[in-house]
Amino acid sequence: MENNNTDLMRMIQTKFSRLSKGQKLIAEYILKHYDKAAFMTAAKLGASVGVSESTVVRFANQLGYEGYPELQKALQELIKNKLTTAQRIELSNDFIIPNNALKGVLKSDIENIRATMEKINYEAFESTVNSILNSKKIYIVGLRSSAALADFLGFYLNLILDNVKIVSYGMSDIFEQMLTLGEGDCVIGIGFPRYAMRTVETLNYAKSRGADVVAITDSVLSPLATKADYVLIAESNMASFVDSLVAPLSVINALIIAVGLKEKDKISKTFTELEQVWQEYQIYSYKTNKDINKF
């Protein structure tokens, strides 16, 4: 079903009078507690209002969805950019058992990887690789929690190419760092809920200057996606105060490797020279445990 998620709550209100008694209980709960309902299974939502799991499924069908997972996804799209950090902490207490946080987080990350494999546009991925290779200059912008992803992508692309710039907060404004941006350049914007407004503004600026725009984000409904020529979707869902960046990092790893494979001879030479520098200036430890135990 193609629903505008911003109209979901209004649709529930409109159809309320036609719902069964049990379905009305579900509707009332969602209208009041949609932030929690978005991360509940059908069974848990049913138990919370005193109805069966099958009643929850029929409620989703009544709204026009093929099943409950589709309704749940619509709820998540509706609220994930609106949750405050305090609300995320409250949700994490409900959906991640404190004594088993490791298992809960790992399972969530596995699901994010699986969903990313299903949703990512492989043509957009190849187009992004070609844009990176053919651009005069590549700008990478990712702010707040996405800064780690931007730094990682920039670090490795800088080892492969010589025209990469990581744009970040500093002495000069972001737009000042992109003053010469224009046609033939590429801007890669990275952002996940809650989306940093400065990243969105940067992509809008890049679009106005005629540059190729790539968005690495969580949904085609993301404000970054609406500004982009190529959108790479990576799931980041987690009912917690910490963003799940596992799937986005995996997509970024794939980008780096894909670019590297097309510049294989160049990076082979680069890493040979780097290895000499690393050894000469003792950047890494080359001693084994056996060597250390001698002292």
C-alpha cells in the first residue's frame, strides 16, 4: 500500500467508527502511544490492549495494509525523526532487556543489514561509484552521529583518490569550505534520524550549484533523499538512544571497495609506499606476542 505516513493518524481517526470493538482499542492506543506502538510486535500490541494478535493483523488490513509489518513500518517512518533522546531512552527500556542488551542489539543490527540488502538500489550504487571516479572533486558531509561515517569514508577514499574533502564544523563555515563547488563535482551527504539540518541545507546548496548529489540515508522519505541524484538506503532502526550505524557502515565499506577495485593498480602502489612509511616511523606495532614476552 502506498500511504503518505504523515496522514496515517488522520486515516485511523477517519476509519475509527467502522472498526470493531477490539480494533477501536488498538486505534486508541496507537493514537495515544504511537511512539511505543511503532516498535511493538503484533502480539505485544494486542496484549497491551487486551486483544488477540489476529485482531491486530485485521486492524492493519482494515487500514489498507497487507499485514502488520507494513503498518508498523509506516508508524516507524512517522515517528523516528520526532523522537527526542529522552524518549529513545524510555523506548530502549521497553524493548531491550538490560541484562541481555548484547543479544538484543546484535539481532537488531542483523535485521538492519538484511533489510538494507533488500532495499538498496544497486543501479544507484554503481552510479555513485562512477560519479566518485569521474568527479573533479568529492565533498563528504556527515554531521553529529554521522560524522564518524563521513570520516571513515573520507579516510579511505583519500588513500585511493587525491580529490576528496571531508566537510565538517570548524574554523570556517561549511559553505565556505565548498566555495568552489560546481558542475563536475560530487557531494556525498550522510544522515540518519534525527537528520541534521545543516546536512540537508548542504545538499540543497550542492544541487543549486549543479554538482552530483549522493545521499546515504535510511529512507526515500528522508529529507536528504529528496535532494539527491542517487540515494543509497541503509536501515538504521533501533529502539534506543544510540543510532545503529552498522548497515550504513557496511554500505560505505562496499563503496570504498568498489572504488578501490577500479583503481587497483593505483592503490597497490599507494599502499606499498605507505607500508614503508609506517615501518620507518613505527606507526604500527610489528611485534608479536612472542617478541614481547622476550623482554
